[in-house]
Amino acid sequence: MADQLTMLAPDDARAGARPVWIVGDSASGVPAQVTAWLDASGFEPDAGAVAIVPGSGGEGAHAAATAPGDPSDPFALGALAGKLPAGDWYVANPDATDITLATLGFCMGAYRYDRYRKAPARRARLVPDPSVDRRRLEAMAGAVSLTRDLVNTPANDMGPAAIEAAVRTLAAGHKAVVKVIAGEELIAKKLPMIHAVGRASAALPRLIDMRWGKKGAPKLTLVGKGVSFDTGGLGIKPSGSMRNMKKDMGGAANVLGLASMIMAMGLEVRLRVLIPAVENAIAGNAFRPGDVYPTRKGLTVEIGHTDAEGRLVLADALTLADEEEPDLIVDMATLTGAARVALGPDIVPFYTGDEALAGALAKAAETERDPLWRMPLWQPYARNLSSTVADCANVTTDGFAVSVTAALFLQKFVSDKTPWLHLDMFAWTPKAKLHAPVGGEAQAIRALFAVLEDRYGDR
């Protein structure tokens, strides 16, 4: 697996590094000889274009990259990672862009998932500008890399047990504590929905519980959907829809990426991470449409569709989280295809009744270039989750507002007094970008971290 941090050169490598000039209409500080060479060579300043400029006076080679946009796209520097010759480089005119985001863009563009193939022996590295907070940058780049790696790993190597192992590895690096409830113990511990969804798999379903931080600090609980593979259950998905279902643990992966930033930066919180890790498989004991199951909350749920399993495992985990009355609960899940129909793969819809939190998150989404969009918890739609035999159903029958009604279902398992945020994410890049190859993606965690850093940072 690629480590994005290896693409960052140490600060003391700057003396021997070669300069990269950001060019374009809004760029400044570019030497005349560089501009002249680009004009003479017919260089077109399109997004991500890179040209190698002959050096003069012993300065060595230069590289020119564009970052057009409004006013510029700092993530366009992600193209440099794959186009610059091997060696160390630095941005010579950092004022031409948001240099912090540009450096992060380089790191994200450098990412490659190489677990099952040979990685390039040597590649270009970037020396961060002295103005960049290297510790924070490395925490963010590392979180993105961790998230992408977890989502990209196929289900045969990233089942419930492997998700647990990933949590334990992360915990060990930050002296966090992990407890796990698995198999039949889930019923004894009053987590029946997690058991029901995962019991058909040969891999035991489990609830992974990680804790970190000072006991007296504000309680922050992150809940991530950890469905390692989703066949759809007895309501089996067509093969095309099942192709990328290894990413159905993308909520858990993003939660772990966010948790890694929180711990690396030492936020003043009592962090708890809850991941219901299951495989939605098919066997003789698989849960069925029409079945009715109890939940930890005490509500009974009629199963309208077995492919709406993520909300079921989250229901028990959210109830458990709420029992501690935390300062904030955040859940992240690859929950509905309807969210993609509404906002596409790039924009993550979020739901919350906390106006201040919603405003802060919307602002952070813009400043961090981590796109989010608030969706309504429209209460009249909640009646569509009614059942004639149970307290509620897990799906509606009309097919309308599926992402909204999924959020309304989850809301039933969090008390009104607890601030709660739900994100319905894709966790996948379907078309390559300058800063992101096709594959697993970290979404919303950079914006979320910015909000949490402001809320729980230096106190």
C-alpha cells in the first residue's frame, strides 16, 4: 500500500530541490525566462498540465504546472506527483495558490494502491513550503491514505475480522483501547440488529469499540458503517451493482481516517469509535423480508428489504453511543444510492438538527474544498416508515426521498437532546481526478476535522 507521506521530502532537502513554478493568468513571481520558454514551446496552461523547463545559470531543471479555477484550483498540483521526474521539488511561488491545500493535493495525487502489484521504485517528492503546518498536513494526508487503502482492499482481505485488525493497528499507534463483541455475544449484549444482518456470513459479525483520550474531556463518538461486502442479502443485487460493494465499509474507513487525525493532533476529546462490522451474505439463516427484529432501543423493526441493512446495524450502534450522552455523535455510512442520484459521487449530503454545527460544517466544506451539502430531516416523511406489524419498517414502500427517510430512520435511535450528524457518502472516485485516482476515497473527513479542531482544539 502506498504511503502518501513518502511523497513529502524532509525540510532539509529544500537546498538540493528543484523549483516548480505555478503559472496561469492569476500566478505571479514566474521568471521571465520560464515564461518565454513556455510561450515559445506552445505550452497550454490547462488544469494539471506540466512542462519541464530547461534551467540556466546552474539552476537545474524547472517544472511548470497550472492551477486554473476560481481563483485557482490548488488540488491541480496533484498532477505533479505523476508527471515530475523523480527527485525533490519545491513550489517556488507559493503565493500563487493556497499552498497548504496545494501540498495536500500533491500528496493525494501521489497516492497509489499497490498492495497487489509492484510499486515504482522512485518517484518525485515535494518539500513543503515553510509556511505549511507540516504536522497537520501529514495528519490529513495520512488519514486520506488510510481511508483509501481500507476501501480499496477487496473483501477477501477486508472482512469483519480485518476491519477489527485495522482498528487495533490504529489504536496501538495512539495508545487507544479496543473492545469487541462478536457472534452470539451480540445477542447477549443487546445488539440484535448487528447479529441479524451479519449472521449468514462465515465471518462473525461484531461491534468494534475503540476509546481514546482523557476521561474528563468532552465525549465525541464516531459511528461508521462497516459492511465489508454487501450482496444485498436475499434481495440480492445484480452483478453490476455488486461489483464495488467492497466499498460498503467506506463509512467505517472514513471514521477511522477522521479518528487518526483527531488522535494525531491531540484534540481535547474523549473519543469513542463504534464500528458494526458485518458481511451481508446469503445463507439459510439470512434475515428475510417480512421478518421483525428487536433493537437495542426497544423498538421493533419490520424488514422491508434486506439491501437496506446498513441502517439496521447503525441503529444498534447509535443507541449504544447515545446511552453515554456524548457531546456529539457523528455517523458516516455508504447508505443510499439515492444520495448519489441527488448529488452525484463528489458531494456528501449531511443531516443534522444542530444549526450551529450545520453552518460550521458548510463553511469548512468550502474552505477545505471537501464538498458537503445539507439535506432536510423532513419529519412528515417519517410516517412512510410505518409498519402494520412492528414499531417501524426499515424502508418506505413508495421509493421517494430514500436518503432522507434513511436519515429519519437513524434519527429514531438518537435522543433529541444529543447533537447528531449523519453523512450519507459514496466513498469512491469513479473517474480519475488530478488529486484522486479511481477507487476508494476519503470524503467529508477534512471538513469535519476542521470543525472539530475549532470546537475541541487548544482549550
